[in-house]
Amino acid sequence: MTNASAILSGSYANMKDVRDYGFYWGLSSTALTNQTHLNSSANAAESFSSTLSSLDASTTYFYQAYVEVLDGGQLKEYKGAVKSFSTGASQGQGGYRPYLSGYEIPAIALKAGTTYGSGDELSGYGYKWFNHETSNAMQKVVTHTYRSGSKTVRNYTCLVDGNKMAPLWSAFVMHKDAYPDNGVGRNDGWKNDPAIPSSWQQSGVSGYSRGHFVASNYRQASTEANKATFYHTNQAPQYQTSFNDGVWNSLEQSVKSNAPSGRDTLYVVVGVLYENAKTVSGVPIPSHFYKLLMKCSFGTDGAMTAAKGVAYVFTNEAHKGEQYNDNKFRTTIDAIEERSGFNFFANVPPDLQDAAERQNASLW
């Protein structure tokens, strides 16, 4: 353990047809609201571990290992004892920071002395949203979740800018087992995000489409998961013809079809750049859209063993007759970090992160 991280360890014995294992954790022994999902097909793991990062200093956390097995055609979950650990002292910020430890979450300058806000999603069947104030009074970090059976699943996390009336980036996970395609379709009906002031949101700009950050077809596990992709904080004005319906759509479909399963996971960040001062009806228009991909592999102990990365960036205009994988669009994560000012994939182990962020070869 450090003042901001801890390694959880668990094991099991004499279990057959193991389908999933990991940890529940949180601030209370009776409310383990976070889940670290390690594998969906783990027949020979027996022992496993997971690193939690972005924790708060001088704080006691509780955790519980779990294993799911297929027994008689039904999934059954077995849990270990609830245990605890305390992080070390630091001069850093206090307060609980839920859902900010994902590998793809960029480094965030949170406001000192605050914890978080939360409330109910608007889908009617959802669970909770969480928001965090940052050092910039006009930016908030928001995480949306939904329920899947007895589990709480993180849908996506975004940094919303009230001056831009749009997210600057959205970070999320692609995994065929953790986020299955159950064909729920597009549950259209754009609406204000309940976690953000309505004055920070715009419902659309004439001449532009609402360009999804987390695509609707990425969240087909349930109607509630899909509805959250139609919050106004999941879109920015995007040129439609030969961009939203062209190279951008092709890249979205490629990411969806190549989402991994098993012990590989694809981590994604979608964002926008504002490298000019163009506005329409008082709404700033992004000059570029980018998509960052990092495919990570994990061992049976839950430790990350490999990472590969690539970035795509497009001007916000028509790209008639062009392909998303053309060399002119493909670049490195490092290059986008330099242009955007963000440190992406901040929770990936530094040696793997540094190498992956210098790569620009296609992942498939």
C-alpha cells in the first residue's frame, strides 16, 4: 500500500467452471459499491490480484474477493470475508473519489477539500451518477453507472467543460463479456445530464450532428446503459456528411467489432480539440475529434502484462473518400497529449504506458 494505491489479493480452491473473479470494494464494510472485474473465463486462476489506484490518503477501505462459477447451468457467486486496509498519510486531497481508478482515466486535478456529489440516473432503471469538482470551476468530472443483475457497472467517465458546453474527453471500457451486446437498440431522446448544470449543456447546433463520444452501439447491455449515451454531455457538434456518417462511424464500428474478451481489455478515450475560435449560435465548435485506444492484456493473477496503443485524430469537416486508418489520421497518444494538455491512461503501469503511448500502428 501507498498513500494512493493498494494491491488486493484473493484465491480460491476446489472450484470448477469458474467464469469470473475479482473484488468488491468501497468505504464501508456494508456498502462495497465498486467492483474490480478481472476475468470472464478463468478456469485456472486459483490466485489473483488487482491494483487499486487514485485512492485517498489516510483513508480506510474495505474489500471482498468473489468468484463466480457455472453450476447446473446457473451462475453462482461465492464471496470471501470482508477485509480492510488503510492508505498512508499525505498532504494530498481528502475525500472519497469513486470510479476514478480505471486504467483509462486521465490524470485529473481535483479541487482540494471536496469529496463528490451523486444522484439518480434519469433512465428510470438506472443506478447512480457521481461528479467531482476540479481545480477549474467550470469543469466537472462525471461518472455514469447502471445495474447489471446485482452488480453496479461503470458506464463511462467524462470531463465536462461549462464554457465549451461539451465534454473535453470521455473514458470508457470495451469488453465483449463485461459489456455484452444484447441488441437493445438506440433509445433516442437526448436529455440534460442530471450531474451537470443545465447551463453547461447544449442540445444541438444547426448544421452539425450530435457526435457521440461513447457510441450508442457500444452500450447495448441494457436499455438503461444505452440511455446514458444520449445525455448532452456525451456529444459535441460534429460535421455530419463524410465525417460522422463516414470515417468516424467506420472507426466506431471497427472498435466495436474488435472489442476483446477474456483477459484482454480495450481502454478508450474520445475527446475534442479547440484549435480555433469558431462558434455557431454561441456554441464553440471543436476543430478536431480524436479517439485513443489502448489494448491491455492481463495474467491470471490480474496483473497487466502488455499494452499496445494508437490514436486517431480528424479535423471536424468532410473526409469524402478517405478511410479512418489512413496514415494521415493515425498518430500516437503522446502526440494527442501534447496538443490537449492531458495525461491519458494515467493509471496504466508507467513502463507499459510509456511504450504504448509512443506507438501508432493499427491494433488490428
